[in-house]
Amino acid sequence: MSNKSEDWHPAQIIAALHMRGVTLSALAIENGYACRSTLSQALRRRWPKGERIIAQALGLHPAEIWPSRYPSRYQEENGDEQV
């Protein structure tokens, strides 16, 4: 991402997962969810547990993918001023 204060676009998240050979459906099943589309909810709205699962699959902290959902965490780590 060029501007670290912007959330990743859902397509970027899915592409990053695919580049690692992972899908949201597979992550959902691996994490015990019966519905394969469960984790897609984290792409559209705040859901910390789903965000953590996706971020772990990418080797990131959720704040790196969704800085708007973790404003204080992102600002503390990167020294950004509040907008």
C-alpha cells in the first residue's frame, strides 16, 4: 500500500492471500467455521477475530491491513499524527 493510513481494498487482501496459496474459504474451514464465506465478513465490517485470522495468514498485524479499525495501534507503531 502506498498510503499506510488507508485500509487495503478487499481485492488486495484476497490477492495477497492467493499469492500465498490460501483462500478465505480454506481459512474459514481451517478455523472451524462451517460456512465457507464467514471470513468475508471481515472484509466489509469490523470483526477482530476474523481480521486476526486473515492477518496471521498474511504474516501481518490487523492494523497493517485495516488501520482505520485500529487507529491508536497504527499511530503508536508508525508515529503518525491523528487525522
